[in-house]
Amino acid sequence: MSLACETCAVRESAACSVLDHDEREALSKAGRTRELTRGEVLFAAGDEDAACATLVTGALKVCSYDEDGNERILALIHPSGFIGEMFAPFAAHDVVALTKSTLCVFAKADMQRALDDHPKLTRALLRRSQEDLYWARQLLALGSGRSATEQVGTFLLALAQAASDSPCHPSQRFELPLTRGEMASMLGLTIETVSRAMTTLEKQGAIRRHGARGIELVDPARLEGSV
Amino acid sequence: MSLACETCAVRESAACSVLDHDEREALSKAGRTRELTRGEVLFAAGDEDAACATLVTGALKVCSYDEDGNERILALIHPSGFIGEMFAPFAAHDVVALTKSTLCVFAKADMQRALDDHPKLTRALLRRSQEDLYWARQLLALGSGRSATEQVGTFLLALAQAASDSPCHPSQRFELPLTRGEMASMLGLTIETVSRAMTTLEKQGAIRRHGARGIELVDPARLEGSV
DNA sequence: CGACGCCTTGACTCAGGTCAAATAACGTGG
DNA sequence: CCACGTTATTTGACCTGAGTCAAGGCGTCG
């Protein structure tokens, strides 16, 4: 199936947005769309010749598992994000859908060719990769020094940011794309600790909860520096 | 000062190794070498127009600080590693020398131009960036589930790997490039905990210590799965 | 020799993990 | 729409691993 770039939700923001119309048209012939439902695995760690993909709608998680099978989430992918190591012989981590998602998938070899043909594209991916690196390091820094409640607070703020379409304002009310367990495994905490942290934040008046997933930011400033 | 690419220690492995002789010669005109001693700051977080650099000899750390001024090390840079966000308006983190180091430094604008001129170079940096991302995520995964002793053990193994010149065998005996405090801040632990973990590992017969920094791997297998 | 910085060790504390149970949200089929 | 089973979330009680505080050892450099 060919791709409908014209109606693509991330036409303006994905890596391929740096291509002009004809180039993009050519690239789209090599790709195909794919839909995933929550929990479906896009790539599994160790896959040889895993493909590459741009996320169009939905959300993905990148995760690894320790020897007891406990999941650790290493990154979230939001729309217009790119996944796939073009240079490694096999995938390093699992990539799994958090919600119903739409992707634009390319075989590794086709992507390699596209990189050769379009330096602009390579450059765009380099930029994206450096941003991913930045976020991975932010997540690393988040773990340090702070109490569990602070970590959860900061993380909620980051999710609010991501949930918002406007670039720098967090959305004031949003639905968590993650279960408690997933939040816990991003922060290296337990489900219970995350749950308690949310209760604490609500008692402090920093947030209000609406059902299990709905979050309203009441006092965002307090999220950064609490307890 | 111009660069002596001919005698460069990382001539074969750094990003610029993908350039042919003339291209490299041209690039070297834009760069200059710089020497750092332990503790010297290469870039500080927030620097506008921070440059880019390839590490030739020595070792660097990438770090951030929490509001109490505690350092958190986010990454180590080894020879032939590349540092510098070409696309961000300012540096995200501090980069500091761990040991006497030699670098090959380029102004951001010159590097941008080089990327435009040499798609090969962009590609090489993309590859490197993806590797950095992989290592950042490995460090993230290391924190999860494991006891302090396991973390230190795994980390020592990684350092042994890095200290070795051969690609896949850890060096059997090496000197730690990091103080206890720096190890602690990479793992999100305290100095005391790291020290106790090393004592435990030695008691278990996994390692032997030679002075404060010398490490001999006695039973590497035990480092991965201990206590 | 003395001072300073780094490392180790011990005693004590506490944040967060573990175990267990109650409650709330959700989906499914009748 | 409701009853029910399933899964996610919250809460409580208790325990432990790692942090904190404090002291002492070891090297190194001036």
C-alpha cells in the first residue's frame, strides 16, 4: 500500500518533512503504513533487520527487560518521532504500542538508500537522534537526588507538555497515556510508590485526579519543587 | 593552529575517518586542537554557540547538576567520541575532562558547513549519535531492579570493556578513570554505597583491588549476577 | 612533617520496596 | 442496561537496602 502523505498528520513535523514533494513521493513508494493496537510489538529486541518507522499517531514505548522479566521503559515515542537503528545489525530494545497507533514503516535497506539519496534526510534524522539523546539524559537526570514524589511530579509535567499541541505550554487537563505500572517502570519505582506520590500531590493541591487516568494541573509550579 | 591528522590517534575511528584525505585536510583547517587537564570545562550548560569536538585522547564526562549542586554524570566520552549538539541553540549539559585530554574542536558554524559539504560525515555522526543513545539507555536500564552491588559490578565490567583496546574482551586489569564519587554519581548512588559494593565484590572473589583505583577482574561472570 | 583529598568502615535512620487486602474502573455477554 | 469477572488502582502494615552522619586510614604534595 502506498502512503497518503498529503493527509499525513505529521506531514509538517516528521523527518521526511525536509524533503520536497517529489522526493517524498518517491520515498513513500518504499514505505507502507501500519496500525498497531495497545500492546502490539513493533520491533523486538534482537530482531535482525528490524525496520525503521515514523510514528504518525498514537504513542510507543521503548523498553528492555531485566532477567526476572520486569519491564523497564527507556523512552516514549510521540507522533513524528522516528524509531529504528539504521546501523546496528539488530534491534537493541523492544518497541511496543501504548495506544492505538499509526506508523509509516520502511525496510532498513530502503531507508539506507534514502539516506544516500537525500543528505537533508540524514541531517534531519541526526537532529532527531540528538533530541532523543537529550531526552534519554533528562530521564537519567530525573532519577537523581529527588524524592519519589518529586520525580512523579516532574514526570507528570513532562507528560502534560507532550500531551499539549502548543509547543511550550503544558496542557492543563489531559489523560495519562500510561498505566501506573508503566509510569513506575519509567521512573524505576514501584506501582505503589507512584500511586502514593499521586495521592500526595493531590493532597498538596498540585493536581486533581479525574478517574484513574485523567490529570488536571492545579498548581504546576508546585510539581517541580515539591516535598 | 592546524591539525596533524596524519599522526592523530583516532584517525581510523573518529567520525572524520569517513572523509578522504583532501576532505579531511580541508576540514582540519577549520578546527584546532585543544588540551584539557582534569576538571577543566569544555562546554558549560547554557553556553550559546558551544562548539563541537572529537575526543582524541583522555576521557570526558557529560553532567548536569540538581538544585543542590550535586553532580549527576550522564555519560562518559572515550577517544574518537564526538560531543556537541549541532542543532540546539545552546549546550544542554556540562562537559568536563576526567583526565588530561586532547580534543579536536570545531566551531558550530564550521561543522554545519562540513555537514552540508560531506553527507558521509553527517551519516557518520548519525551513527555515532545512535550509539550514544544506546549507551544512555543502557545506563538507564542499569538502574532498574538491581541492587547497588549488581549495579557497581555491571558498571565495572563496562569500564573494563572501555579500557580494553580489543573490541569485545574486557581488559583483565585496569585503572579506574573515575573517583568513587564519580562512579556514585553515574549510578545515582552515594560514595559510601559504591565503596561498600566494591568491598563486597572483592569479598565474593569477583574482583581484586590494587590501591584505590586499580581493578583486577578475577571472576567477571560473577559481576553480572551477584547478590 | 602536616594538611588535604580520597577512600573505607561503622552505627543509625528512613524512603521506598514488599506483601496483602480493599476498592474502583472496565469490558463483555446476557 | 445490568451483573459479573477481570484488571487497574489505592491503601495499610511492615521490612530492608541504601542514605546519612561520623570517625579513622592512606597517599600525596608542598
